[in-house]
Amino acid sequence: MYGFNSAVSGLIASQRSLYVTNHNLNNMNTDGYSRQVANQRATAPFHMPGVGFLGTGTEIYDIERMRNSYIDLKYWNESAPMGEWEVKKNTLMEIEKLFGEVSDSSFRQYMDDFFESLTNLSTNSSDFSYREPVKETAIALTKHINETAKRLENLKNETEFVIETKVKQINDIGEQIAALNKQIYALEIDGNSANDLRDQRELLVDELSKIVNVRVDESKDGKYKVSISGITLVDHDYITKMEYRPKDKNDINSPKELKWANGNDINLKSGELKGLLDLVDGNGEDGKYRGIPYYQNKLNDFAKGFAEGINEQHRLGYGLDESHDIDFFTMDEKNPAATIAVSNEIIEDLRKIAVAGEPGGVEDNKNLLKIIALREDNEFFTDGMSKGNPDDFIKAILSNMAVDSMQANRMKGTQEVVMKNILRRRQSESGVSIDEEIGNLVRFQHAYVSAAKMITTFDTILDVTINRLGLVGR
């Protein structure tokens, strides 16, 4: 009977190994799946006095999940910076498109058109056919500034909406991990491993690690904890949620901030959410990132400075009707880029364009020449890094944008190389190789057939021993 039981154990072991191989092949394209291996060992031998130990067969004692915790840690640590710089790169590309450089709808193109119309007017200051283009190009310039300001504000609102979505996603992932923790803990009480559920849980951590920087700890008693910047998001089956809410609860339009549900601060180090917050809050001051508010502030500075500079000189001149002290542009001081416009007085009466330097000078263009000269005035803007003439101001903004975009692109490229290397190592450790599994399929099938033949052989021996031994000579 020992030989028969040994053959049966081999048959069962081969059958279970075939099941595991089949499971691997079926899930070779499943995201997050880790290759499984049926660990096999010899069963306890039987001691026969005077003979020795007689083997009793084999058994499958564990289904092992091929997973390297160190590679997982590396993946989670590098995934967050990858997500952060990817978000920044994509958003900066959107800002570059809004400014329209280099294209026919760029700021400098609109300024070229405006100053060209002023130059043309200076050659024939009393001709209304030359005054009309001044009005139209000025309107086109102001509308371009208005539209850019509006699109930047829309981009900021869209980014805030994405932040809200990411926060909800983090909370949802936390709830899913907590639910899986309960299932895994209940199933592994007897010492076995819930391999497929563990794969699902770590796939969720993979997803979470791109959004925020995470750390995972598992205690000896099987309790699983996920933390963000040192604060626990999931502690076994308990979850602490995040909120993205207005700083002033009584004013829904007040700036928003990211907090834990209990009111504690969240200090993110990297991840998509960190990148989004930098973009929506970064004004470039005191070491902060140059995000959307930075470019909004710069656009406001340009609109305000440009309007005030032109207006200051325009007020000193005289129109054809001898009008004086008239602003060429109007705006709201609190939001200049969104509100800058050509004054109604100019739009309604082209005679009020102050071309002349003295009253009554029909062909006098002295004031207009001074307005045209402002474009080359290196003292036009005198504040901060963007000082100089209007072209210099725009160039400074675009230069900062190019530097930020280049940095984001390089950092993303670096992280891509790092992530590809980690994914390659993870794939070599946990991925399913069809060639290897087909080889195992053949190997376990042969072992199964051999065990079946052994059973057939023992069956024949027993049949002969029991039913036919001693029949000869009867």
C-alpha cells in the first residue's frame, strides 16, 4: 500500500502543479498579477526496522507568490516623482499654448500690429483711414490679453477640479485597501497566503503611489498599513480620509487647501497631487513653484504696466478735436488682464486719439512719436526680473516658462528611465513567461502520466496477488 499511496501523492501533486501553471497562463495579461509557484517536498518517510526509511511520496505544501518587496518599495518610491513631473510637464505645455508663442496669435505679434498701426498713423495723422487700424489693433491686443487671462483662470479651475477628483480617488483606494485587508487577514489565519487578493491590494498601492508618496508596512500578525508623508491613510481596516476644501468655511470662494478629515495638515513630498497643488498654488514667491498664479500675476503686471505707460503719455497729447487728458486704455485695477480694454471715448470718436503734441496741430504727430518710442523704452517696466521694454517683459515670462517646461520634461524623462528599469526587474521577478509555463506544463504532465502508470502498475500487481496467485495447478 505504501507504493500505491506514494503514486497517488505524485498524481495529486502533479495535478495541483498543473492547476497553478494553468492559473499563471490564464492571468499572464492581468494587471498586477504575480506568477505563482507550487512548492513541492517529500512527505515524511516510513521507518522500516532492519531496512531503513521508506519514502512515502510527495506533497504540495505551499503556493508561493513570486514577489520582491524591495522592488515594490523602489517602484512606489519612484512612481510618485514620475506622477508629479508628468502633471507639471503637461500643464506647462497648456500654458505655453495659451500664450501662443511662437505663432500668428502671439503677444508680440499683436504688439507688432498695434505699434505698426501707430507708425502708419504718424505719417498722416489727420486721415481717419489710418486712425481706424489703430483702434482695431488695440482692441485685438486687449482681447488677446483678456482671453489669455480667462483661459489661465479656466485652467486653474480645471486643475482644482482634478485635485478634487484625485482626493476622491485616494479615499476610494483607501477604502478598497481596507476591505481587502479584512479579507486577506481572515483567509490567512490558517497560515496560507491569499495570493490573488494580495496582488489586487498591491495593484491599488501601485495606483496610489503615482498620486501621492506612500509607505507600506505589514506587521508580523498580518496587519497592513499605508501611510502618506508619515500620516496613516489605512491602518488595517480603518481609513483616514482627505479633504480639499475652502480655507474659510463660510466663504466657498476662498482659496482651497488640502487637509485630513480631522483638520491636520498634509505635507506631500511628491506625486500627481503634489504637482497639481504646486500648479494651482505656486506664485513663484518665497521659493514656491512657478505655477498658474505666477503666470496670472505676470500677465496682470504686463496689462497694468502697459496700459498705464501708454495712458500716461497719451494724456499729455491732443486729439483732432483738441481733446486732452484722455486715457487710451481702461481696466479694473484688481484684475487688469481680464478687464483691459480700449476706452469708450476712443472707440466712439477716433478724433480723440492724442496724436498731436500741441492743441490745434492737425499734422502734428509729436505725441504719437513719443508713444511709439515707448516700445523701445528700457525703463517702461522697472519692477523685478521682467524690467525693460514691453518686448523684454514678454520675453522674460516666456523664458521662465521655457525653463520650467524644460526642467519638467527632463525630470519626467529621468523618471521614465528609472521606472522602466524597475518595471523590467519586477517583470523578471513576477511576470509570467509563456515559454517557461509551457515547459512546466509539459514537465508536470509527464509527471502526472508517470504517476498514473505507477498506479496502474500497482493495480496490476495487487490484482495478480489477490485474484490470480495460486490458481496454477488447481
